[in-house]
Amino acid sequence: MDTKTEQNLAASMTADTTVIIPYLAYLLQDFWELGSSPDDMVELLADHVPAGERQRALDLGCGKGAVAIALAKRLAMRVKGIDAIPEFIGQARSAAIREGVSDRCSFEIGDITVRVLSETGYDCTVYGAVGPVLGEPEAMLAALRKTLRNGGHLLLDDAYANDDDTAAPYPTLDAWNSLFENAGFEIVACRPSTDSATDYDKEMGWIAQRVDELSSMHPEQADLFAHYLKAQRGEYDELLNDIVGATWLLRARSHR
Ligand SMILES: C[S@@+](CC[C@H](N)C(=O)[O-])C[C@H]1O[C@@H](n2cnc3c(N)ncnc32)[C@H](O)[C@@H]1O
């Protein structure tokens, strides 16, 4: 993986340094969902896409497989998940066995910036809270569009800036709508996140505990872990105040 891709991987986990990467599996061991809401994704597909049109899915940056396994278990979909962190893929494989869907799920260690170029023809692609890894929104949407067959669906978890907040580095909802249109997608549905301050407090508690433990084990890296904790708090504050997390269901129009 090249340096830029590693930096983007760190950024996808709200970290500004790649030095944190070897510690992410430890820091996030209490989490099963690493960003996206499996419930929202399952319900969006169940409500809007007939079963026959959503059989094969690709989950890029699948983390521990929370979304992929939910799609396999609750919607009987066949899902391939790809993630760069080997521990996450190991946990996803174990979870698929535990949940009785290992025949419908496969999980692979891989770099999605490379794999996105050759994975094609899916009914559904999931890009859940992976952020800047595939580039700016235009490039990201173009790359994701190519993984889908005509009429296939993209489940995208990202965020939009509140209209009156020009400081946030996220597109507004209107700007996202234009980006989708220009990339050849029609918007089927959009669900704003319902996560609350209480949810975030609980998750911050988990991370703070693991930061304490790691700081005792590696005192020379205590600043790194403290900085990571601060960045996580910053993201939660941003989600509560400046931006709105959302899951979109988008349909790929036929190429013109
Ligand atoms: C915030 S997590 C979201 C995980 C999952 N989609 C979810 O919502 O639970 C971002 C994920 O993207 C993965 N990732 C980031 N850059 C990657 C890359 N270049 N190749 C593969 N996976 C990558 C990270 O390892 C991490 O698991």
C-alpha cells in the first residue's frame, strides 16, 4: 500500500497519522459496527429494491463485516467484503461462521483503491463510512459506479454539511445531490443518522479505556494515543453540531 493510501486509511478511521494503524484493531476491539448502521442499510434495500434485483453485493472497506453479515443474514444476499486490516477480516470471517452465513459471505484482505478497479457487475455496492479513500466525491462516485451493473444500487454512508455551516469540509445536501446526478446516480432514499450524544458517550468510553491500556503498555506512544482520542471526540462533536451523517440508497442509471 502506498503512503497516500495509508494516509487515507488512517483518515477513514479519523486519524491524521499512519503510525496509529497497527494499533487500530486493539483500540476498536469493543466495536462491532465501525461506522455504518447495518439496520439502516438493510431497511433501505428491503423497502426499495425487490429481492431479485439485489442478490450480489460488494462491501468495500467492510471493517468487521457488520453490514455484510446483516445483508447476508436478513436479506439472504451473497456478499464479498474487502478490507485492508487483517484482524478485521479475521473477525468478519469468524462472525460469518457464528451467524450461519459463511456460505453467503466471503471476506478478503485487500486494498480497495486497487480492487475497485476490477470488481464489476454487482447488484449492490456498499461504501460505508470509508470517507476519502477513493478520492474526492466525484472520483469516488465514478469508481463506485463502475462496480455496479446498470440499475444496480449503491449504499453510501457519508455526511453532509448543515447548509449554514460553510466551514465544514463536507458537501451540503444540495451539493451531494448534484454530485450524484453528475455521476449517473438517481437518489432513491436518504436516511439521516439517528445516533445520539448518549451513543457517542458510550463509544468514547470504550476508546478511552483502550487508550489508557495502550498508554500503559507503550508509554513512549502515549501522546499518539491521546491525540487519537482527541480526534475521535472531535468527530463525534462534529457529527452532533456541524454535519449530518447519512445513508443514501442510489440507483445507477444506464450509461448514456
Ligand atoms: C470507519 S471504518 C468503516 C467500516 C465498515 N464499512 C463499517 O461501517 O462498519 C473504515 C474501514 O475502511 C477500511 N479501509 C480504509 N482504507 C482502505 C483501503 N485502502 N483498502 C481497504 N480497506 C480500507 C479500514 O480498514 C476500515 O475498516
